[in-house]
Amino acid sequence: MAVTWKQQILAEIVDYCNAHGSRTFTLQEFLDERLGLLQAFRPENRNVAAKVRQQFQFLRDDEILSFVDNHGTYTLRSIQYLTHEKEALDAADLWDLWEKEPDGMGEGSAKLFMRPYLLPEKREHLMETYVRDQGWAREARRTFGTQCLITDCGNRFKKPDGKLYIEVHHIVPLCDGGEDAIWNLSVLCAHHHRMAHFANETDKTGIRNYLLKEVRGRLKV
């Protein structure tokens, strides 16, 4: 069966995101780098840029891409892990984050096998905690600093190099339709970050609403 435009463009998007180490990109950045490859895919098409825009809309309809802002910025959602994300998770000692071992999952190799089947909220917490070099995460730290945004939180942790440690959190999780954008990011200490993901639903909703209001206020300053 012949490869469709949608399949080819999605493959190029995944490859582009892997090459750049980020799920978020602009349409223009993608076209600048990948237009020639897509023109070679179907040389009979005289307006490949228009075809790309059309397929981006189809991928949005399929909830594979999401539109971040009004400047042509997109976030890729469809795959569990990009290459650099998987490498970061594989290199991390994650098992102390498990509330308890699943029945029969005492061996590390078994846990490794089970990792792709973690609940979306668990996967997202691990991603936010261990994949620290993404552009939006750096932007969140520049914008909000290294102090936990929860009122009166006094938790201040230092890394071995002496720099303050803070975790970047998606206020509305990507797995719930949130966006990889500065207005959906916050900085939290490790304790409040875990609460934001794993507290009871009432507390999670309260934290989410508080952070949305706090971030909105800070971005207006």
C-alpha cells in the first residue's frame, strides 16, 4: 500500500522532533528544513507547502498535533517518547517513584518491560522530572525562577553543583489536552510536583486552578 501524505508528513514531523530534541516547533521551521524532502516525495505536486498545511490540519483533527498559539506553533502528541526522552528515562533511577511494586514485578527487567504501560499521569510525571533540557522547560525557569510557585513553600533544594533544583510542571497535563506553552507551565518543588500529579482529585484540581491563576498573573506583569 502506498504511503499517504499524512503518513509521510507525520514521519517527517517525528524525525524533525527527534533531530531537534523537542516536541514543539513552528510550521515555518518545519518547512524551512523539510520542504525539499517532501517535494521529492511527490514531485508531481506543484504546491507542497499548501499540502503540508492541509495535512497539519488533519493531524490536528486526529489530535496528533495541537496548535499552541496564533503564530504557527505546534506540539506533537501522538508518540509516547521521542528518542532523547526515552534515553533520559532509561538513564534515570526511576523506581523509587513507584508507590509500590506491581504484583510479580520485583525484578528490574520486569519493571523495565512494564514501563510503556504506566498510566499516562505517571508517565508524564517521569517525563517532567527527568527530561530537563527542553526549550520550554528552560523558558519556564527563566520566566518564573527557581522558587516553587505554591504560596509559602519553603522547599529549596540544591543540586550537587550548588545550583537550585526546581521541576517544571505542565499545569494542564499533556495527556489531558494541555499545551507545551509558557502559560501552561509552572515551577514546583519536588514535593508539590508530586502532589500536582498524584494527590486526590480535589487537591489536584485546587493546585491546577491556583497555578493557572498565578501564572496568568505573573505573565501580565
